[in-house]
Amino acid sequence: MNFAVIGAGAWGTAFAVHLSRLGHTVTLVPRRFEQALALSSIHENTEYLPGIALPPSLQIGHELAPVLMEAEVVMLACPAQALRETCGHIRANLGLATQLKLVISLAKGLELGTHLRPTEVISAVLPQYVAAALSGPTNAAEVGRGKPSAMTLAAVRIDEFVTAVQAALSGPTLRVYTSDDVAGVEIGSCLKNIYAIAAGCCDGLQLGDNSKAALLTRALAEMVRVGLALGARAETFYGLSGFGDLVATCHGGWSRNREFGQRVGEGRSVAELLAGRKTVVEGYKTTASFAELCAARGIDAPILRETRAMLFEGKPAPQVLASLMGRELKQES
């Protein structure tokens, strides 16, 4: 199968490497021309995924039009806030893209202002194509190195081509499941980044295992409550894109969101931590977008609300903890 992976950060590069190892025709398209040159000459993404060699079969592209002309599947490995712009570039370069059938989002965040999920952004800009989401507890470096992983491919309709893509993505080191609960898969993948920031604060405050376990348990309950209110199915949040991704991102030393939260818990300022970053902390802006959405819909989400207060209103992490611990007692649900 012919894949175009748009975006050559850690995740886009890792997935392009994975697909190439499976024998597919894969073109990785970086955003910057100089990055495309570096990847072509060095055969390694030293900037975002060092130590993992790019397979000789992996093609590096820069001009979208010729890449899209041959692609059957496009995978968007850009930050959620850049997704609309990226889709706009694709739309402007479709040309003779007669083979393209599916556009898959690898992004995990809600668009600011519109509060749209990634597949909703794709459908708004590229309505002629089926939009899907691929999510799960997957660290880019581990996928790039071929360590065993599992993910969920979500599309509104699981037709013959989606099933073929599921088989194409799967291999000895990656097992892919399908789901038609696109909302649930995407909401879980968004919220887990927010809760990973909160979990990182537990680490930064040195609160111990009890506190972090309690936070994650209540975060999962909140994830289900928010998801149900937004039209998702409860069982989705107990799967790979919900509970699985939550556990991995809140505990992984590699997690940018968890590490960001840890630094905030240690007393570093948000502005200082964001200044000059090369990599994106998806949970930061998604916290603002999701908090606005929940407030507008009247959805009770105290962990999300307090995380927003910490990140955007300057509320100190110890006060956030006190607010959560001091809430009215109730029956567990």
C-alpha cells in the first residue's frame, strides 16, 4: 500500500519507519525543506528521533503534489493546532491524487476556538475523503525501534478499505484494532494529555504513588463522564485509546506532557517551559480548548478545570491539590 506521512517529528518519522519495514511504499514529508535535505543525506532524524536509522526504502519528499498523486493513504503527523493549515496545503496540492481514499490523523488535541476534534477538522477542509484517527499507548521511539505495541484505528464506517488499512498497518510489532467510535477514540487521546500534565505535577510535588494512583483513577472516571456527555461510548475509554494511553502517558519518562507537568509541580513557570521548545506539549492548548467546551456544555470536570487554572491562571500546584482534596465528599462513581 502507498502511504504519505505528512510531518517529520518523532511520531511521523517513527510511523514512516514502521510502515517501510512492513514493505509498503512510504514517503515522509517534512514541513521544512532543510529538514528534508538532512533526512535524505543523513538517513536519520537526529532532531526528533535520534539513534534510529531510516530504512533505505523510505522516500523523503517535500513537494506535496507528486507525493499525493501516488498515495492511497495520507497520515497527518502534525500538532493538532497545525492540522487545519496542513489540510489546506493538501487541498491546494491534490492535483491528480486519484488513488487517495483515506486521511488518518495522528494528532491528539482539540482545535482552539472551534473545539473540533482532528477528524472533524479534516472533514471540514477535505470533505471528499474519509477521515480516521489512529491512537493508542505508543511512544515514538519504541515504535521506531520495533518494540511490541497496539493501537486503535477509528473511522465512522469500517468498510473494506479501512479493514485493508488495518491489515497494512499491523505487523509483528504492531497490532491494530478498529473502532467506529471516532469521538471516543479522539476524546480519550486528547484528555489523557491533560491528565498526564496533572500526573506530572504529582511527580514534581513528590506526592508519592498513592496520590498518583488516585489521580489516574479519578481522571479515568472524569474521562468517561466527559466522553459520554460529548456523544462517545463508555467502553471506548477502557480500551487502548483511553485507559491504555492514559497509563502510558502519565507514567512514561518519555512523555512530554508528564515531564511538562512535573516541571510545573517543581515550581517552574509555564512561560519559561514553553519558551523555545522544539517539541509540542499537546496537552497545554488542549486544556484550554477542552475546559471551554466543558464549561459551555455544563460538563463537570474538576481535574480538567483545576489543571486549566494552574496553566492559564497561575494557580500554584499545591493550591490545585488542596482544591481537589477539599471537594465535597460523595459516593464513588
